[in-house]
Amino acid sequence: MNNPQIVNLVMIVGFIAIFYFILLRPQSVQQKKRKEMLESLKVGDKVLLNSGIYGEITEVRKSSLRVKIAKDVVVRLDRSGVQSKTSKEKEEAD
């Protein structure tokens, strides 16, 4: 291989490395954190659902949860319906 071909090869490898570290790596780290959060859910945790509703987990099953969203209102949803854990202070501040 002559010099221009080596330069082109190095540029292509460089672009692939940049693509990996800027886009793919952070996404996989974020997915890992989300999976850990969903697996760690337990009864009594305060959560924010994907729909924007705050609630408290009342029952945990293998793939679903029961969440109390108001007095005498309990909904059953898939674990993936939870956006994040939250705290009582955050709910009351909003």
C-alpha cells in the first residue's frame, strides 16, 4: 500500500472510533443504568411513569408492577413503563 491508501485507512478507522465513543458507548452505558434501575424496583419506591404520572409501587412481579397513583387507584403496568425513581420531596416540590 502506498501513502494515500494508508491515510485513507487511518481516517476510516478514526471515524469508526469516534462514532463508537460519541454515539454507541454512551447509549450502552445508559441502557445498562436503566436496566439496573428497573431490576432494583421494590415495594414502597416512588416512581415517575412514562406517562408523567407519579406513584408508589405496591406490588412487584417478574415483569409487571402495581403502582398506587391516587387514593384507592392502583394500576398494573409493565416494568418498562417506569421512567425513573423519584423521591417524595421531588413530587411535593412540583
